[in-house]
Amino acid sequence: MKKVSFIGSGNVATHLALGLQEAGMDICEIFSSTPKNALKLASKVGAKAVSSITDLDVQGVDVIIISIKDDLIHSVSNAIGVSSTLIVHTSGTKSMDELSKHENRGVFYPLQTFSIESELKLSNIPFCVEASNLEELEILKEMASLLSADVRITNEETRKSIHVAAVVACNFSNHMFALAEQLLLETGEDLSILKPLIEETVSKALDNHPKEVQTGPAVREDQEVLKNHLHRLKGNPDFQKLYQDISNSIIKLKNE
């Protein structure tokens, strides 16, 4: 049984710790800059909450997973004592070199949006793994395969491009839903009226090439409708410009 400790107790750390425990791994210690959060996660997975990174039993575990804000990874990594233990982070954008203090290092990146309160099937989530050597890569592949059937060996450049694509597909689309809801609320409606449309749009995009199933006035280059929509948005110049820019992008992509 592999022994794993976590630095971090947020959304990603919580789902991974629970998933790995359920898969039979021993979750040993949890460190968080917020002690009560470390204690909360530790109590869920039968681990020990530690109050300082220097208290981590680095030698007594096989893997330490750093799952914290990207800009803290390097400094936190440097605070961990030197050992032969495999140290990994879960970032989609940060280089493995953020962990350069450690000989055995890697990336364990689950491609999903996480919320503690949301139940997720980890088995459906792609895991992108990288490591400093083949032996450690095998450990990460084995660990990821306990959670998911979709394990991919990546490199830094590929992973960073995947992360950009993920931001566009997830964060940008959600922002569009938020803007649509804002428009609807101004008329006394709510987002529920768009639910069937959103579901069908996502379903078609996943079952086909999104470019090939694009609909709407922009892909038809229906200038009369586009001008009408832009006129209706004249009270919100930022939204109006966004509408124009995205419409232009749809037209450009269609004609490529």
C-alpha cells in the first residue's frame, strides 16, 4: 500500500485524498496554512493534521502531493526537507521545475473543475502525469490509474496548452452563461429558460467537432441580426464589444 501525504486541503486536495483513500492508499498527513481545514480533511481520510511543513514525515511516505495556489508551489516545495520521496504538484500551468529542490518530482494534474461540495466521478476525469524519471512516472501512472481509466503521459508544453483549452471551454463558457443570465434577469426571466438550449449545445459539441455544429447569426453572417443585437447591447459597451469580438471570431473560424 502506497503512503501519501498532502500539502493543501482545498477542492482538489479533498477530492484526491478521498479518492485515493477509497482506492486503498494510506493517507498519512495533511498540512494546510489553515489548520482547521487540515484537521477537517484529515478527519475524513484518517490522516494526521500537521501544523507546520517542517513537521511532515517526509521519509515515511512514498508521495507528497502539493495541491495549493500556483504562485505558492515553489516556496512551499523549498520548505520541504530533502529526501528521496516523490514530490508532485497538481497544477496545469506550473513547470515541474517549481519542485527543482527535489530529485524525484512530478506533476499529477487532474483535468476537471473541482468544488468540495460537488460529488465527482474521478473515474471519468483525465489525469495528466509527468515525472523526473521513468521509475517515478510509473508510480504516478499507477496512482492515477487507481482513480481514473484516462491516464495520459504529458510534457510541460502539452499540459500548458491543455490548460489554456480547459480555461476557454470551462471558465469562458461559464462566464457566457453568467452574462446571459444577467441579460435575462433584466427582463424578468431567469437562466432556466436556456437550460434545454445549453444542454443541447454541449451535447452536440461533445458528439461532434464544435466548429462543424456552430449555429447562430454569426456563422450565417446575418448582418441584420448582428446589428440588432449590438444595438440592444448599447447600454453595456463592454458586453457589446465582447459580442462583436466573438461574432468576428466565429466568422473567421468558419472561413478558415
